[in-house]
Amino acid sequence: MAAPSKKPNPKGLPPQPAQSAYVVGNNTSKPESGAKVPCNFRVDPEFKKRLKVFSAAHDMDMVEVFEQAVSEFIDRKGGA
């Protein structure tokens, strides 16, 4: 009796180790200078709405508003 035939792998071949690609979450290499990296956390829906309205009213990205606010807070508290 013959063994059942194997189905071909639908995912293809695995990547070769010689390939170098930046992967999000790869903590073995430092990101380029000026590059943005993910910073994921949850906020209250009302806070997000206030941030979005404020940033739109001041023609800024929400990230710009958040970075500036946190930077000023850290400077005022005497932090890093």
C-alpha cells in the first residue's frame, strides 16, 4: 500500500537568513535617526476626541500635539 501524497506548502519557501529587512519590533538594531517608531497605548475615548479636535483646530497632527505636550511636561518636571 502506497503512502499518501503530501500536499505542497501553500506558504512557499521560508526567507533566507541572508536577507536583511527592517522588521517592526526588531530590537537588535537601532532605527534610523529621525525615524518614527510605534508607541501603542490606550486612552479614554473622550481624551482622544479632545486631542483630535485640538490638533485639527491648530492644524497639527495628533502625534505632534502629543509629542509637544509630553515633552513640555517632562521638561517642567525636570525629567530626562
